[in-house]
Amino acid sequence: MLGTMTTDAGASPSSARPPRRRAPAGAAVLREDVTEAIRAAVFAELAAVGYARMSIEGIARRAGVGKTAVYRRWRSKLHLVLDIVSALAVQGLPAPDTGALESDLRLLYEVTSRALRHPVVSQILPDLQAEAARNPDLAEAVQRALRDGQESVASSILAAAEDRGEIRSGLDRDLALDLISGPLYWRAVVVRSPELPRGYLDALARGTAAALRAL
């Protein structure tokens, strides 16, 4: 009925969180807790069955909501995954600020390694990469998630190191970013080594810092 606000399936109007601003007549109130439950269900479903076998029905069942609640937010499972993967790229990583190039790199590698080796992430990344080879839209989103956030932080590390005089100005930024970002992705995503050798992150930070100084 015109002028009546609707809520997600299974949620009573009294339990819906009141909007900060008045919603237009007929607009749906999309509860944030339901949205977050659906997002969490997507990650779990990707890890369990992979992108190809994942379905809106399975996501809704895992999230404890009706299919309508999913479709109110996303038109298809592709749009749902694109949205979630793109959001990861926007969030990015915190930029280390330890005052030295090598320790900045060491902290970045610690955070990145933990993220890449998370059980859910390590399961879904290879599947998404395989699906991305057949889907240009998904490929672009996965590329942003894997590259842009990391490159933004790496660029901040390089800029700080340049300001401190640890590396020369005008070095090849693309090559520098490859040196910083490449090894961990190779280990975690391509080789998929179950454990990093002892002292690997220390040696990687030390070696990368030396290589950057030599550019």
C-alpha cells in the first residue's frame, strides 16, 4: 500500500531499526543485520561449494532469511559477489608507519599473510580466480580486491621511504610494487604453501628493502 514501509522477510516492523532519514513512500527498509548475515553467508557458501554451485537459495538458507531478502539487495549471485569483492578492495589495508622501510614492509607482510592464509579466503580465492577467467566483470572485481588495496598501501610505504631518503626519488613504481606485492601472493595463491618457512617474512622484508634501495 502506498505510504507503507516494508521490512525484510521474517522481520516485524517493530524490530526494524528506524531509518536515520525518512524513507520515500513505498521504499523498503533494508535491515543492516540482515545484509551482514547475507554477506557472511556468501563467504561461507563460496568456501563450501564454490562459485559455480553457489545459489541464491543456498545463501538465503545459510543466512536464515528468505530469497526475497537477498533479491531486494542484489539482482543475482554475480552482482552479490561483485559487490562483496569490490567492498574488500575499498576497505584496503592499514598503512604501516613504523619510521623505517624494512619494518614497514615486515608489518605489511604480516597483515597480508594472515589475510591470505585465512581458511575461508584461501579456499575461495582460487575458485574466484578460475571463474574470473570466464567472466570479465568478476575478473575486474577480483583484480581490484587483490591489487588496488595492496598497491595503495605499498605506494604509501614507498612515499614515506622516499621522504626519509631511504630510496631514491623517481624509481620505477610499477617494478617497486611488483617487488613488494608479488612474493606473498605467489606463496599463498599460486603455490598455496600450507606454512611459511620460519623467518620467511623477516627475510622477505629485508630482501625487498634491499632491492628497493638498489632500484
